[in-house]
Amino acid sequence: MAVEDTQPLISHLIELRKRLLNCIIAVLVIFLALIWFANDIYHIVAAPLIEQMPVGTSMIATDVASPFFTPIKLTIIVSVFLAVPVILYQVWAFVAPALYRHERKLVMPLLFSSTLLFYVGVAFAYFIVFPLAFGFFAKTAPQGVQMATDITNYLDFVMTLFMAFGVAFEVPVAIVLLCWTGITTPEDLKKKRPYILVGAFIVGMLLTPPDVFSQTLLAIPMYCLFEVGVFFSRYYVGKGRRDRDEEHETES
């Protein structure tokens, strides 16, 4: 009896190992394809800062090995970033057998929309926020202070912003899920708009580096995305519970 009980667990672990290996292989293949262009990739990511730096200045490396390892580190991150669709598909393939029919119909659109919104958030940070923020920092530097940013510190800074904006742009998906499960409704969310606005600035303060400029550039889009989520969530209010009840009735 005990052996029979362990069979499902073992099969799940084998399936999990298979899905994890597929994710690792996808990241590794992309990494091997990009490793030759590691320095070019870093130059692309550093371009928003380089364009705003005063003439005659450049980025610096304060560690002996950082000119080699920092582009490699960035290439690994980019590989994971590009492999996100494959990773999400593997997640979907692993959890799909345990989902109800109506949940399966919702998961794929949610995976697609969440991936797209994450990419849009990263693109917003790169094309909109970085030029504005770095231009602001360059112009407000005290007289006699020369900008010479370390390449490793810069990578940590922009990765933090990329993740912050990527996660923040998932707000519409989170709101749709909350309304779909019946936890809240668009009407309740509309009543809490003042608190949501304050919360957006608090989240911006927690997710971004400690400067008001970056916090504001994250908080305002986050609140706008909240309004987008509220608009679309009215089509999903309580739909998850109703579909689950109907499915239970059909099975019984």
C-alpha cells in the first residue's frame, strides 16, 4: 500500500525533473548562442547611460576581473530573459494536468499576457525611464564631480529597475485574477483608488533605487495599469467560481 502511495509522488518528481531540465537546456542553448556577443550586449544595455555622460568621460571597472565577468553575467541574465516563454510553457505543461477545464482555458492567455507585459515593462524602463533618469542624474551632479560609473554597479542598478518595472507591469493580470476568483470586484477596487495611488508610490519606493525620480516613473505607470486592470476585470468577475461550480455539477 505504501508503495502504491509513493507512485504518484515519484511520477510527479520525474515530470518536474524533466521540465527543469528543459528549462536549463533552453537557457544554455541561448547562452551559448549569445556568449560571443557578450560585450556587445553590455554596450547595448549601457547605451542609455553612455549617451548622457559628459564628453570625455566613460564607464570604469574597479575590479580586475569585472570587464570579463560582468558581460558574462549580463549574458546569462539575458538568456534567462529570452527563455521566459519556454520556461512558462514548461510550468504550464507541469501544472496543467491538475487544473480544471475552465482553469486551463484561462492559464494560457494569462501566461501569454503576463510574459508580454513583463517585456513591455522592461522596454518601458530601457527606452523611457533610463534616458530620463540618467539625463536627470547627469545634469544634477555637483560641480567638480565627474561621472565615472562602475560597470558592475551599473549592471546591478539597471537589473533592479528591469525587474521592478517588469513585475510592476503585471498589475492588470493580478487584478483580473483577483476578480476572476471572486476575492474582490471592480467596484470595490474603484472605491480604494486613493489607497492604491499611495500604495503605488510605496511599492515604487521599495522596488526602485532610493531616488524620487525612479519611484515616480514606476508609480505612475503602475497606477495607470491598475486602471487598465479594473477596466478588463469587469468581464471576469466571479467567473472562476461559477465555472468551477458548473464543472462540479457536470461531473456529478
